[in-house]
Amino acid sequence: MDLRAKLQAATKEAMKSKDNARLSTLRLISAAIKDREIAARGEGGDEAGLSDADLIAILSKMVKQSQESAKAYEEGGRLELAQKEEDEIKVVQEFLRAS
């Protein structure tokens, strides 16, 4: 099963189990992938879509951004927002490990 199929299956499962925090993160991942696909089409990229390597790069970038946000929230005393970012990182890293 490729990474995109794993993401879709996890999204369906989160919907069924009503896990809103996980579902929100999975939707963020899907949105980032769609944004990258649209950008690739605009640049004259291939119509086949993104490879698993492209998806891993997107996920890695999301982890890095969330880590920076969590650090900024901690420094600002917004621990609940920092925890939310940490939870998002855990979900994204599940798919980085699975790939």
C-alpha cells in the first residue's frame, strides 16, 4: 500500500472513530499534498502526481514547521497550543515511519 493510500485509509478510520484531533491533522496533510500537486501542475510538472519521495518531503517539512511552532508557543507560555503541535507531529511521524 502506498503512502497516499495509507493516508486515505487513516482519514476514513479517524472519521469513523470520531477522532477529531487526528482527523484535523490528516486533513492538513491532504491539503499540503494537494497544494503541492497544484503547484507542480502550474510549473509544467507531470500529470501522474507526486511520488512517495515527494510525499515524504512534504511530511518532513510539516514536522519541522510544527516543531518550530511548538517551540515558539512554549516560549510564549502557550502550553496548550504547544501540546497541540506536538500531537500533530506524532500523527505526521507515523506516516514517515511507515514509508
